[in-house]
Amino acid sequence: YTKRTDLSYTVNYLEKGTNTVLKDAKTVSNKTFGEVINSADEVIETINKDNKDYEYDSADKATLTIGTGANVINLYYVKAKDLELTKSAPATANVTDTITYTITITNPNSKTKKTTLTDTLPDGITILNVDEATGKLPDGKGVLTEEQIENEDGATKTIRKITWTDLEVATGDTQITFNAKVDSDMIGEEITNTASLSNYGSNVDDVTT
């Protein structure tokens, strides 16, 4: 007899535990009766739905043998965990001292995640080793920008930020450091520096010197 070659199979992409559909099902046609399909060949490692990443977890079967009935592979995904953000700096410093800020981003997921890190700078410090033409820090990724905003009373204030756009954070800890000098008029003053991440949770941390 001649094997049928007009069969098909369907791949579903579902959230583990809820069976919520994360991506439109995929149907593959023109398959032969008895053909073996490896589920691993159908895996998409990460699916983004509603601005949330879901990582591949498991399949309902390792292989599928094409038959004349319903041929289905279900792939299950789990929601990516939030990144964790901490920031550190010396508790005290003298004016004109150089202080080092250290930002640590912890990725508890098994896959690299992409995020944008923003450090909003306080008055009273001068960022060191910045390229005057581009605003780039020595790491080549952080960029210092200044923006003039008008307060309710009409006064103008300068907002300074360092931004690391599309920063790739591998599994585990990623550390970023930059240096600043304490301005000479900051005797007895507190300097609070705040960092935040744009996605994978509302992560904000600050440190006071």
C-alpha cells in the first residue's frame, strides 16, 4: 500500500499550569504516515506575550509519530522571573573624593535577559571619565545625558541620567561600576543616587553617601 503523505500535526505553545495560549498554534502539513517528529525541533526558547517573557519548560511528549488522527505536540512555558537590582557606594566620603558606585543586577532565569538600566544622578557629584563628545562612560555602554525641566515655580532644573540601553544580563550577577567625584560644596550633605530597571519587575534601589 502507499503511505498517506497528506497528514499534518499541530504545535501548541501554552503556559504551564494554566494552559493559557501564549502564541498562535503552528500547523505543519504534507507529513507522511508513520513519520517521527522530535518535539525539541519545535521549541521556541522564549516567547513574549503582553510584554512578559515566557521560557520553555517541557513538552507533553519527546516524539510524535504521525497517524491518521489528531497529531498534537504541546509545549509548556513558565513566566520569566523578575531581575533583582541592588546598588552600593561608600557610606561616607570627603569632598573632592572619588567614590565608586556599584550596581548589581541579578538574573535568576536560565536565559539571558535584555533590560534598560537608568541611574538618576543627584546634585553634588561629577561623573568621571566621560567622553565629552558622546557622553559615553568607560564601559562603552552607559551614556550620560542632561535634560532641562521647568519646575512649577518656573525655575529650571537640570536632570542628569546615565542610561544603559538594551543591556544584556546573563544568568547570575552582572556588575556595573562608575566613578564620581564629590563636589567641594557638599560638606555635611547627603547624596542619594537612584537606579532603576525598565522591565522584568519594578526594580528601584538607591544608596546614600
